[in-house]
Amino acid sequence: MSLPLPRPERQAVSMKKLWSFFLPLGVSASLVTISHVIINSTLSRSADPEKIISSYAVAMSLLAITERPAVLLRQTCSTLVRDKRSFRSTLTVAQLVFASIMLMGLVISYTPLGTFIFQGVFGVGEDNVGDVLLVYRVLMFVSLFSGIRCFYQGIIIYNLRTKWLTIGMAIRLAGMYALSLYFIHTGVTSGVVGAIIFLFGMMIEAAVSFSEGRVLARQLPDKLEDHAVENKRHVFSFYRPLLLSSFISLWIGPAINAMLGKTWDAYLSISSFAIASSLVLLLSSFFSYFHQIVINFYRIDPAAVRKFTLMLGFVPVLLMGIIAFTPVGDLLLEHVIGVHGRLRAESIRVLQGFVLFAFVMPWLDVMNGLVFVRGQTKLIIGSQIANFSLTFVTLLVLVALAPQWNGTIGAWAQSIGMAAELLFVVLALRFVKPADPVPSRQVRQ
């Protein structure tokens, strides 16, 4: 279902306006990685860092799944909220999401289901499962505040006030660092310390987003003429496919790790893939908001959007090529990350397999932005199925034919899967016609 919504008038959008919108988004996305550096460096000061970091990392793996419905509220809100009626409808859906997340968190934390998930699915030993549960009992509240943050960030993004995302992230990092110093001074005794630091930072960012987003929400018109989002059913028709597609994509990571365990050197494969993936994430995070450029400006000035994305869209693959195929990569891995010997060489090989990923990623984000503009989020379910299917098939073929490729298999599988996802979205946008686009704004010069 695509929502029959009015078209905005075409206006010229300057490159300066696009840069002022996009740059804070990219910076805030890049700064997220510092949060994990602060937490891991704090936990490493404990008497038993391997055990404590492990308990925190496993609980975070589950949080990545349970937090996902909350994170999707950012795209939903920035795309659909155009007046107070659509704001109230989206807020109702958000409140249902928050309640469901908290209920799920309580069930996992305080019933045998949590023990089953961590022992049976994540492979945690019986002597450590109690520590992991204690960490998750704190982390489950992160999902709530993350949802509040993302909901109001959607309104902030729609109103072009993206500097507040960077401001919120900067204050969050300062608060997390101050709290980490306190724990380092008083003593780090469990992975719960990392969860508390993360929760504290998320509460700060949520408070900043809430305070600014509420002000902007009050300035929305009561009812925008011909805006079809009037109740929670309209919002669910947009949000539900995003949620279903995210659950499909969550299986890609576990599938890759499981198949890498069948290569010639499983430990080398998994560790080199993890190192290369973290570098790719750091590199691509800055460019992960192209979809917001499309959502907010494409209906107003498509030529400006095309010019902007063409100007930046090839930067990730150029940077990845430099890291993967020049001595820069060796210097970065050895002297910055601290990876040496065989693991460094294998990580470089994995990075070379990620070059296709770096090429495809920005354009997939642009195409997904067009999907949001047209309100055809059901297409994303198909694109995620294409991604997972090609990823899994590539894993099976390469493990059978070239197990000596080790971690490189994971990089090629993920890259080919994303290329399949892009191809599906491009073809779907070409042949599946929408009823009408989601509205944008009149640009304020």
C-alpha cells in the first residue's frame, strides 16, 4: 500500500543547504563508534576483562535485535509526520512499539526464556549466563530511550535541524566519558558497568532529541490539506514492512559467521572478518544518511539531489580501495588498530572483498530513500529476501569451492547480497508504480 499524498511544488535547493542538512547527520553517525570505544576501554580496566567484555558483548548482540523496532521510528517519523494529526498517529504507534519492547525485555530478563536464548542461541556457558542476564536487564531500557530519541529525531530531520543530532551525540559522549572516569576510579567489577554507561548516554541523547523535537512538533499545522496519514492504520502500513524486513536482515550476520566456521581456518576467518567489518562500518557510517536527503529534498529538487549524491556517492569505494590496495591499509591495521602478522594480512584480503560493498552501499541508500518517498516500504521486504538469499547462496558456493579464502568469503557474500538488494530495488522502482508519493516540504531558504 502506498499512501495517496500531495506533491510539493518544485523549488531550487542549493548545495549549501544540502551540505548543512547532511553534514551533521554524517558526523553524528560517525561519532556513534566512539561510544563503544569508551565502554570497551572502561571494561578493559577490570580485573577479568575478557569475561566482563564478553558478557557485555553477548548482551549487546541481543540488544541489536530488540532495539531494531525502535530505530525504525526515525525513518517512519521523518517520512510521515507532516501535521499534528499525523504526529499523534505516529506517536500512538511509537507508544505501542515502546510497550512491546519493554514487555519483551522483561520476559527475556526475568523468565527462563532469557536463559534459553543466551545459552541455546548465543552459546553462553552456564557459569556466565547469570552475568549476561544482569547486563541485559540494564540494556533493555536502552531500547526505550533509543526509541524516544529516534522518534523525535525524525521530526528534527524533517525540519532540517540536523545540527541537533550532532549536539545530542556530543553531549552524550561527554556524559559517557565522565561516567566512565567515575567507574574507573571506583572500580569496574562487571559488564553491568558498560550497560550503565551506555544507558546513561542514550538517556542524554533522548533528552536532547525530546526537548528539541517537542518544540518543533508544536509548530506543525493542525491538518495539512490532502495529507493521508490520519490514523495509526496508515502509519502501520508504512512501518510494518520495515519491521518485517529488518528481521530478515538480522539473519545475515549469524549466517555469515556460521559458514565462516566451515572454512579452512575458522578462527582466522571469523576474527579477520570482524576486524574488516568494523573498519567498513566506520568508513560507511558517515554516508549512511543519503536516504534522508532523498526523503526530504527529492520531490522538491531532484536535480540537486542527484548532483549531491553523485558528488559523494563514489567516496566510500575510493576510500575502501585506498585502504584495501595500498600500504595505507597495512599502516592503519598495524599501527592504529594493532593487528599484526597473519591476521593483518588476512584482514587486508577481507577488505578487498568489501570494495564491492562500499560501491553499492550509497546507491542502495539512495534507492531506499526513493522507496520511502513513494511510501512503498513493502518493496524492502523483497529486497531483504534477495539480499539474504544471494548472501547465503554465495556462502554455500564459496565454502564448497574455495574454503581456503577464509574470511574473504564473508566479505564477498555480503557484497554480492547487497548488490542483489540494490538490483531488486532498482527494478521494483522501475516497474512497480506507486499510487502517489509521500509529501515533502516547501524549502525554507
